[in-house]
Amino acid sequence: VIGYYNGQYVNPSEAVIAIEERGHEFGDGIYEVIRVYGGRPFLLDWHIERLLNSLEAIRIASPYDAAGYERLMQEVLDKSGEREASIYVQITRGSAVRNHLFPEQDTVPNVSIVVRPVAPKGEQTPGKLLMQPDERWANVYIKTLNLLPNIVAKQTAHDAGADEALLVRDGLMIESASSNLWFVRNGELITAPTDRYILPGITRRYVLELARDLGIPVREEKLPREQLSSVDAIFITGTLAEIFAIDTVLSHPSIPISTSLPDVALHPVTVTPDTCKTEW
Ligand code: PMP
């Protein structure tokens, strides 16, 4: 494991960041996670494109251009010597006296990188999702550091014996806490369109490209949760999750699921506390 902070190599578990740092105090920053296979960062240009979009969306002037990020990440990766790894890159608005207003012009973004070895996934058994209300804000297409609703949803899923959340907004199935959501129905792939309510996953984009190359029809559409019973298969995608098959969807107390996937037992569970009484 290797850490990098503003030009220095650091131990990622040791304190290097000021308390009055906007990422630390406000979550005022963005991040990316890139998977390295065989020493090569996978789909790095797409990750850098999304990183630049995220910075622009929250009005942080990027400290590097695309080529600069590529060079920097390669340098830290080379220094780590890892070949199967994740690269975490975080950029915040900088260090400044705590104030909601953006700091003055001379504040420079802080850049953190952690390269960590990743064990390649072997054969996996299919997993479970726990349906839950999507309690995130209305700009989840920006990959910001503000992940509290995501981590609570993932923990709630974990506590119920599931691997991931299935987030529902306005009665529609959106995505998971840290992965995009896919359905297969009548030979067609179905996934939510890239509007402001999903994170435009790099793995999602790659799977779309694979589907196009293979001539598999794709529909970018949000399915109502009532249509869960009509799907033939479910999987989720993410940089570290890769492509992960799902065979069970657990219900949340506020949405009883009375249907089941073909050939799959559905196991309704009770999640406490019952946090969501409202319509969603
Ligand atoms: N949705 C959310 C909310 C995520 O956090 C992630 C992981 N960053 C994804 C989807 C999957 O995106 P990617 O394929 O780029 O990892």
C-alpha cells in the first residue's frame, strides 16, 4: 500500500491532512477508483474524463489536465510496484479556514492518491440485494466525497445478510450503493439512463460497449419496482465489484415484495429500525 499527498509519498494510515481541510470538514471534493489489471490501469481515460466532469460540476479548478492525471497516477502506481490493485484518487477544494463559502482564489486543491493491492476475484456465487429508499441528493452523477447515504444503505444491506442495496426513488429502481444495476428481460439488457440520479459508471459504460459489439439489445430505462417479478436475471457492475450476478432481492419493511425471480427463492427480512415510512 502506498499513499501520495500533494507531491509527497506518505503512509496512508498516518495523519497528513490539516483539520481545516475542505474535504475533511465538508466533503468538498470528488474522487475516482480505478482498477489495475496486470500492472495497467483499466479504462483510465474514461475515469479521468469523469473526474474532470465531477470537478467542473462542483466548480473546482482542476490542478491537472487529462495527460497530467495519467502521468501522476502511473508514477504512483510504478512507485507501488503493484500489478493487481486499486487506485483511489481524491481532489478537494483545498485547505482554508472553515466557511461554507468557497475560499479565495489562492486556495489550491489537495490531491490524495492511495494504491492498494486487490485480490483478483475467482468464481463467485450470486449475491443478494436489499431494496431500500434512495435517500441521496439530486446530483448523484457527481462522484463527490459525500457518501453517507451510500454507506448507510450498504451497511443496512449487510446487516440484513445482503451484499448490496437496491435503491428505489419515486417507485423506480435506480442503482446500488456503489454499483450500477442491470436487468435481463426477454433477451434485452435494461439499466437506468445516465441522468442526474445515477452515477455514470465506467463499468456500466464498458458493458454497454460490450453489448453493442455482441449485438445484445439494451434499453436504458428505470424499471418500476413492481416489475422486479418480470425480469429473468439481475446483475450489478462496478470498478471493484466487476460484474456480479444477483439471485435474490430482499424486501425492506416498507416495501413488501410479494413476487420472486424465476427459480429463485425470495427471502423477505425484517430490517430494524424501520426508517422509511414515507412514499418513495
Ligand atoms: N454507482 C455508484 C453510486 C457508485 O459509487 C459506483 C462506484 N463508484 C458505481 C455506480 C459504479 O461505477 P464504476 O463502474 O465507475 O465503478
